[in-house]
Amino acid sequence: MNRRTLIIATAISLISTGSASFAQSHSHGGAKVISTPEDVQWQPAPAIFPQGMKIAYLYGDLAKHEPFTIRVMMPPHSVIAPHTHNLDEMLTIISGNLDHYTGPKMNPSEGLHMEAGGFVHLPVNMGHALKAGDSGAILQVSGVGPFGMTYVDPKDDPRHR
């Protein structure tokens, strides 16, 4: 599968799982407001993510060239294997902790331990991987779509298992 086809398939997968199903929000002078963590509506993550992860679509359409923000809930000790994105990605740890790896491999001696409040900017096509800590992690991911995710090793792609 070529890179363009994989990006399109990822976008379709994310859309078909409910990107239009946004968190409970309120209109306040034209602004979208999510008042509390309880207002965030979680659902199973698309098949491109490892099993057991959840996703919340906060803003935007991941298939379009527009800003988006999602949240990803990673269970304790879960791993998102080395992968790249077709866009600049801004990742903020909302709760929990994780180890963040850059590059094409998850070298344990090179992981950066990050806590809630931590932030990472990843340029287009920069390889990275994530491993949630003992309590799991909730991540907020923002960028300008369309969103695509390509695993460095195609065998790591959960859709091929």
C-alpha cells in the first residue's frame, strides 16, 4: 500500500468511527466550550490505534485541511509503536504519564519520561512512539488535517493483525 493510499485509508477510518461525534460542548459567543472532563465523549479508537485505546473528537474534521484537536486515552502500559504523521503534530499530556521515543525504534535508553502538562511538537514525518505508564495517559493531539498515521514497520499496524 503506498503512502497516499495509507493516508486516505487512515482518514476514512477516523471519519467512519465518528469524527463528527464531538465532545459535549456549549456555544458561548460563537466559541466551542467543553466545560469539564466529564463532558468529553469517549469512544473506541479507530483500528489504526492499538486495541483498548479510546478517542474523543474535540474539534475539526480529520479528513479535511483544517485545524483539529482530538484526545487519545492510552490504557496502562499500552504502546503505540514507532510511526510517522503527514502533518506537524502537537501532543500534550493531559493526565498520567508516558515514555516518548523519537526515531524509527523504541530504544529504552532513549525514551523521555513525560508527565501531565508535558508537550511535544513533532515535525512532518518524524518517527516517534509512545508507551503509557502505570496509570495510563490521556493525550491531546492537535494539528491541521488531513490526519494520517503510518507505522515505521508495517507489521506494527494493528489493522494487519
